[in-house]
Amino acid sequence: MALGRANLGACLVTAGRLDEARSLLLATLELREALLRERPASADERNAMAVVRQHLGNCELAAVRPAEAEKQYRAELELLGEAGSPAERYTLSQVLTNLSLMCQ
């Protein structure tokens, strides 16, 4: 369910429905935080939460709130830490790309 909500949020960002996307992604983030508290050692849960933060950062960037976007990207970066799994490394590469694009 949380994965579907995150993907819907990303689609809403693409469609320009930013307020709706932000609300949905914030609610999804709360759900992911609860899931991560239940399974703190789970690389899959960490990565899933990082992806939600990435979508939320993209939403904030599209809404011309770069400081909020950076906050989400940096929280994602911190969450991924060492990025041990292939999925985490892929997500880490995306967040580093997003942060570098913001610096241009």
C-alpha cells in the first residue's frame, strides 16, 4: 500500500498536482516511518522510506521550494548511510544526482 501511494505521489508531481502530491507523500512518509520503527534493521524499509523522501524532495523542487527539497534530499542521504544493498546504492546515486543538480 505504501509503495503504491509513493508511486501515485510521484505521478501527481509529474502531472503538476503539487499540493495533492505533497499531502499524499507526507502521509506516506508517516506510514513508512512507522514501518521502519517496526523493522529498523531492514534495508528494504530504509530504502523505501528514502524513495518517499526523494519523491517529496522532487515535489518541493517542482513547487519552487528549494530549501525544503534540499532538506528532504539530505534526510534521504542520512537515511541511506552506507547504502549496502544494490537498491540502496541506486537510490543513493539518485539523491546525489538531485543534490548536485540543485548546486548548478
